[in-house]
Amino acid sequence: MNLIERIFESFLWRSRLMVLFAVIFSLLASLGLFIVASIEIFEPIEKLFVSGFHISAEDHEKLVGSIVGAIDLFLIATVLIIFSLGLYELFISKIDEAENDEKSSRILAIHSLDDLKEKLAKVVLMVLIVTFFKYAIHIKYETPLETLYLAVGVLMLALALYYSHKSH
């Protein structure tokens, strides 16, 4: 029975390597989002340079919307990188290069699933804030009630930020 138990435990321990699929494909998705976000910013800025910095109000709105949308994509790509690094460190191995580099910040140091969830939650909150801002700049506020809704939304986001940092 001892031999069977050792074989099974060995198999069970090695099964953690399946996490490498999530790590690799999350990094690929992150790379894709970085490329898409860069293109989303590049196209309107190219148009801005071609026009000699003379753009209409509609083009100005598109430029701001594109930049805010790209920031959103950059943040989601960052979530995927944090997720990849966290899974790798939790299930596979510590990243030696990060441990030995004095320049690297400890922002990506993840020691438990709770650390990973906390870091991801903060970045997801930032994604929600940017998404809220992206939609808020395109809405036409015609009544005082709509403006009040905007204020309530901003207050909710401020409270979310406050409570996410209160534990520190």
C-alpha cells in the first residue's frame, strides 16, 4: 500500500503543472491586449498629427474615448500578468529573477491565494473606475436627476476605493 500511495501522491503533486496552461495563455492574452490597446491609442493620435492638431469636437471626444478605452485594456492586461505571475509562484516555483533583482518592487510578491485575490481585486476596481469614466464622458446629462446619478456613482466608486485601502 505504501508504494501505491507514493505513486499517487507523486502524480497528484505533479498535476499542479497543469497551471502552466493558465500561466502561458494568460500571458498570451495579456500580450494581445497590450497590442490592441496600443493600436487603439495610435490610430487617433496619428489622425491628430496628420490634421496638424486641428480636430473637431467630435474627433476630440473620440480621441479621449479611445485613450480611456485603451487604459481599460492596459489595466485588464495587467490583471492577466498579475494572475499569471501569482499562479506560477503559488503552484510552480518562486521566480528567482524577481527575488534577486533589487530594482523589482514587491508589488507582485504573492504568498497565498488571498494575496493574489487582493491584488487582482484592486486592479479590477481600477478597471471598473476607468470603465465608469469611459461611459460617463459619453452620456449627455440633460436633467438634474441624471447629474445626481453621476454624483452617486462617483460617491460609490470613492467609497469602494476608500474601503479597499482601509485595511492598510
